[in-house]
Amino acid sequence: MGKNLGTILIIGGIVVGLVIVGLMAVYRSEGSLTSGAATLGIVIGFLVLVLPQLGFGAYLLLRGRQDAAVAASAGKQRQMLGMIKARGQVNIADLAIDLRTSRDEVQRMVYELVNMGLYSGYVNWSEGTLYSSEASELRTLDRCKNCSGQLELAGKGVIRCPFCGTEYFLP
């Protein structure tokens, strides 16, 4: 919506600017205005009518693009969560292909979902697999499911195995 309105305002501003210049040229050629008066008319017309319209249109256009990018990212996150919940475990490379993104972007999205409290489970980055797991099972977890190593708290809602790099996410 914002992108469309911004585009319309920008086009409208250009049209208004052309009309102002055209009118001042016609009045000048008829002899109704002096060169100085026509120039002043153009400057005032642009300052009062054209520039605010172009500025607000550009703002709405940029804001609309940002909103679209946020919506696209949220859509990918929803899709990723659905795939993990439906399958129980998902290969990160498959996620990247299905979401048309990079492995690093998948990793960034996982951390964002953990920070929002929307994903709990664990991931083995070296193996390249995301696992969905019940939060109660993870809370009592003290050994890595992958290598049986002792787990450590790695941050808010994250338990990490220092031996194999598997990370477990708590809600």
C-alpha cells in the first residue's frame, strides 16, 4: 500500500512541477509576467507544492519497501517453523534451498526465532540438522544427544555442546 501511494505521489509531484513550469512559460510568452516573476512563481510552486509531495512520496515508497522486506522475512520464518514442526528434523541445506536463502541466513533466522521464544529444539551445525524437541526434554538434558558430551549454557535459552558444536534451544 505504502509503495503504491508513494509512487503515485512522486508521479503527481512531477506532473505538478511540469504544469507549474508550463504555466509560467505560457504567462511569460504572453507578456503577463516578467522573467523574474516567472522564475519566482516556479521557485515558490516547487517549494510549496512539488517538493513536499516528492518528499512524502519518497518516504512512503522507502517505508513500503522496508515493510515488504520485513513481511518476506517473517514469511520465511513461518515457513521454516512449519517445516521443522512437521518433519521433526530438517537438514539445513534443504531449508536453505526451500527458503531460497543461504545457510548463514537460516542460522540468523534460527537465532531470531529463539530470541522471540518461537523455536525450541536443537541444532547440530556441523552435521547440518535442525531438530524439533519438547522443551521439558531439553530442560532435563545434561548430555549431548549427538556425542554424549557434557553440555554448557551458552546464552539466553541456548545450551551448547563444546565437543561437537550441537546447540539446544529452550523456549
